[in-house]
Amino acid sequence: FDSGIGGLTVLREARVLMPERSFLYVADDAGFPYGGWEEDGLRQRILSLFTRLLEDHQPEICIIACNTAFTLAGADLRERFPDMTFVGTVPAIKPAAERTRSGLVSVLATPGTVKRAYTLDLIQSFASQCHVKLVGSENLAGMAERWIRGEAVSDEAVLGEIAPCFIEDQGRRTDIVVL
């Protein structure tokens, strides 16, 4: 599940790891992009979608390839559907903190994801020794969707979205950016 087609990269990896399994990919194109939604409305949308999906398709497991969806509604999904296993993607803060040489890490995600308690808890748990800059982008998900569909996306537009991620502090530069 993803808000769009960006989760196809996760699907590709799942197929490599589990070639014997069948997969159903669900993209909520009608709700895309999730970054600008109010939290309560988006949470209700996701719960409603999964109520129908689970009833109609009865999957063994649900993979949520959308940071925004999982950081917002993952706990609610597990509570509402206790017999279902939900696996979700979250910002890769732990591996970034483990690999950084400069101690400077930027997290580039939707505005909702970077401000969410889930993300802040990841930073507290795994990157408290790092300087973590949170950068909310309203436009990057849409650019990624257009690029995946084969549409042109200008370098200038992408650079404009990612430029705030690159910071310098006492001669150190950001060497890890989490998307």
C-alpha cells in the first residue's frame, strides 16, 4: 500500500525476497499526495481503506510503503485489526545515525512525517548523539511520482526541495540525508 506509485520500489524488493508469493499493490491515487492532509482526516481515510481492503482481499500481511501513512496510522491499524500483521516503512533514522561520520543527519519527508511524534521518537531513540535537521517537503512526493511515470522533472525543482537538507556546522557537512 502507498499513497501513489512510489511504493512499487518496495514491491519490487518484496518480490525478490518472496518470489513464491502473490502480491496486490494498492495505490491511493485519489488521496495523493498525503503530505498536505490534516491528520484526523487522513487517519480516517487510511482506516476506511484498510477496512475495505482486508474485507475484500484477506491478505496474509500488509506492507505499508508510505512513511506518512505508517507513522500516522500504523498503531491505529494494529489496534483496529489485531489479527493482521502490518509492516511499515519509516524514516531511516537509525541506519543514518549509525553510518554518519559528521554527526549531521537530515530527514527529508512530508511535513506531516517530520513533525509527527513517531519520527521524533525515532530520533530520540536512535539519533540522540546526532544533529538531526527535519525538512518537510510538500512537493517532492509529487515530483517522484511524475519521474516514475516517465515525466520530466527539472533538476532545479529537485534541488530546491533538497537544498535545505545540506547543512554545515563547525566545518562539518551533512553526509547522510534520509528520504
